[in-house]
Amino acid sequence: MAATARQLVGEVLDPTSEVMTLQMGPSHPATHGTIKFNLRLDGEKILACEVEIGYLHRGFEKMCEQRTWNHVVPYTDRLNYASPLINNVAFALAAEKLLELEVPERCQYIRMIMSEISRITDHLTCLGMAATEAGAISVGFYMLEARETLYDLVTAVTGARLTVSYTRVGGITYDLPQGFAGMVKDAFQSIRQILADCDKLLSRNRIFVDRMSGVGVLSQEDAISYGVTGPLLRATGVPYDVRKAQPYLFYDRVEFDVPTGTQGDNYDRFTVRFEEIKQSMRIVEQALGQLPPGPICVDDPRVVLPAKRDVYGSIEGLMNHFKLVIEGVKIPPGEVYVPVEGANGELGFYLVSDGSGRPYRVRVRPPCFFGMAALGEMLKGYLVSDIITTFGMINMIGGECDR
Amino acid sequence: MADTELPGKVATTFPGKVVETYSLHGNDTVVIRRDDAVEIFRTLRDDPTFAFNMLVDLTAVDFLGREPRFEVVYHLYSLTLNHRLRVKIRVPEDDATVPSVSSLWKSANWLEREVWDMFGIRFTDHPDLRRILMYEEFHGHPLRKDYPVNKRQPLVEERDPITNPWYKK
């Protein structure tokens, strides 16, 4: 097929060249994630990019229909595995909304703190990997070091680094450990130091800025039409953040800013995420200051497992435990859509219940799915090497995009 | 924040075209007929009293045993007015087609492909309706309730991706 570039884009690029078809992926060393790009190239220039996803499809939504409501929580860990706690919290909030359940204040604060810590780990993963792929490998290591201090916090609270399964319908599994505020203070101190170093290394680094600035531009209009949310949308100048627009948990009780960009290019996406890390730390510090004492689960035997001494000490407790584990929490029939601000944008759970102990339908609105849909548009006219940085800034997480 | 009048406002804007309206758990919902869908969605997007400039989500639910069997569910959000609306279209099994809204919102393109892939609901006038998460040779639509969870799929022939790509050239 010898279509010339002129026929395809209607302008003279290089009259002697032919259009080349290049398949990039699905297992390419420079793309973290299994994804395929079908490219049509004029030399190094991208005329069209068609994105193929689905390589990590595991049937998340189908699996959820086979299990009880609380069994879904471990599956949500494996959606966006760079910030599993946000997924846990979003699912719990949606299920509780169906139950019209109000969880205790302490529980809500802890969920907020852990969500923000997760958001920082997600952003550090994204930025560190993007910097590594752009050649700044030492920044990647610094950011992973910062992320590791946060994983230590997550491990201290949940017992796991990634597969945290921290929330339950009606509460959370464990309270914060003793001395948690001090641990957070130490961790944030070292993260602030590392971020300052990374800022010096990158923000005015000629090579990095040249690779990022003015690349992968998505206009505000297109971003909205593609349903893109999160840092990608904010980089185009729209200050949309679910935490501000429709506050959930106690985001209306803490102060934070929503950073925005102006150009909608990769550099803006980078700086928006960089700034959001600092804002998330602000939120955690304020929430720790406001954290009230009290229970971490609702006091409702229809929803929350009884204490172990009741399970082993009384027949009622044993029966209650058995029914909740085998049949699951009975959620009245209905449907609900609950959006939260995930690390990559609006993460929504659309749940349909038929009144049994199992979900009738669990639908996740995966934020990076929309970014991937817009990727072809973002790459048009740029170079092959720009795929790497643009794809890195979308921060596609296979588990979430393909479910 | 939540505009409780919203479903009523939609119903008065389109007299006789809204089948049902309700609000549940703070989510406003309207049910419409598929023949009016594109017209209603265009007004919801362009009319400044609604200004739903973002199609946040599009999915379907299979109510096997109920008639009509499928519900296609749209979640709309307005960045300017900060309100949300859920729109539903009920679709029977023997004629599972819905008009595409990909000309109104670009996000609908992939979302409709996913609903076709998972539920086998066709979107008329879609520019490129093919599977997105599954491969082209996949048998059936996995999120239908009558698709067994442990069903196996036949092995498929190896395909040369250059000479015989999945997508149409």
C-alpha cells in the first residue's frame, strides 16, 4: 500500500517518503503496561496512532458478580495497583451509599488520610517512571525511594504494600497503629527533601523540558469531549477535582489547592502532579490534626462482623459471623453511582443491587481508559519518541484500564 | 450541589418523551426511548440550562428474565453547572440496538465499543464498532448474565498482524 503522506494528511511532509505502518507493543520495553500502538508514520512523524487495549482484561466486573460485597474489596486492589487504597475507599463509599449507612467520623478521616497517601504513591510512581523513560534515571530512583517510605506507612497500617484490602462495607479493617502521626511526619520530611532535589534536577533541566514541553498537547475542548479527568484535564486549565466539586468524606473540612496548567502538554501534566503531591501531604497533615477518637466501624450486626470473643463465646455471635461470611451483607435493591477523585481522575463505581448478598452489577469508571482513548489524538503530528513521554503522563495502569 | 429539580426539568423540556424519572441515593435519573435519544442528548449537551459537556460513563446492565432485557446507562456531568444526570434507555433482547452518541461526545466511541463487546448491544452509526477488551474471534458477550463464568473459548488461528490486522484498513 503506497499511499503518500500527502494523501493522508493533505499537506506536503516529505514528497519522497511512503507511509510506514509500525506495530509498537504489546510488550514493548519502553511502555510500562501491556498495550499496542498501531502507528502510521511518515519517517519519524506520527500521522495516526490507533491504540489497542485489553491485554490485561481479567473479567473484574464478571468476577464481582460471583462474590459477596466484601469479597469485591480484594479485587479492587488490583484495579489501579499504584493507588489501591483509593479503589478500596471508592467501593466502600458506593456500597455504603446503597445501604444509606453513615460510617463513624474516625473511619472517614482514616480513609481520607490513606487515600491521600495512596495518591502520593501513585503520582511518585508516574513521575518517577516518566523521568526514567526520559533519561533521568536517578530521579526515578529518588522517587521510588520516597515511595518506599510511604509503603512503609501503608504496611504499618494495613499489613501489605499493594494488596491492602483495607476497607469493608461499614468500616475499615484496622485502626491506625500507635505513633502513626510521628511516622507520617518523618516520612513527609524525607519526601519533601527528595521532592526538592527532584525539582532541582528536572523542572529547569533543558533536556527534560525539551522532551516534555509542547508535546502531547490536548486542547481543553477535546479533553472535555473525551471525558478526560484528573491531572490530564487540570493540565488544560479546567480546575475540576471531585474532592472540590462534590466533596465526599471530609474534603470540605481541609484546605488544599487544585493546581492547574495552561498548555495541556506533558510538562503541565508533570507539574500538576508534582504540585498535587504537596497538596496531598497538606491534606494528610490537617486530617491527622483533626482525627477524632472513636470506633472505626459502624455498630450494626447486619453489616460488620462481630468481635471474635462473641464469635467463639456465643451462638448468636457465631451465627451472625457465619451468615455475614457465607451470605454476605444484604444490600437493599437499588443502584448508585459514586465518583471519587482517583490519582488519575474521576474513579466511579456504578453498583446495582438486587437485594441479595452479591452485587448484581459492578461497573468501574476507570479514569485512564479515557486518557487512552484520547492518546491517538494527543500524538498526532509528534515524533515516535514522544509516545513514551505522553504515554507515561497518561499513567495508564493496565489493571484499571482493562479491568 | 445536587439539583433535585433536574429530572422534572428534563421531563418538561421533552414533553411525552421521558418515560420515567426518579431520584435514588441522590442520583437523578431519567429514562428515555431510544428513538429520541440523539435529539435529547444533543439538547442536554447544548442547552445552557443543562450544559452536560461531559459523558462521564456509559455502560449497560443485563436484567435477564425481565422485559426489556437490557438497560443502557449514561452518566452525564456538567463542568460548568456542577450537576450530574443518569439517563437510561431500555433495550429488548431481540433488537438490541441503540443510536450512537459518539458524534456528540468523543468519549462515547470507546465506551460504546466496550458495551458492544461485553453485552452485544449494537450502536447504530458508530464509526468503528468492534471489540475493545476481547479479541475479534471471541464467542459471545461475557457480561451477559447467561454467559457462564467458567466458559472456555476455542483456540484461534495465529494471525499475521501486518497483512491481516484486526482493524479495517
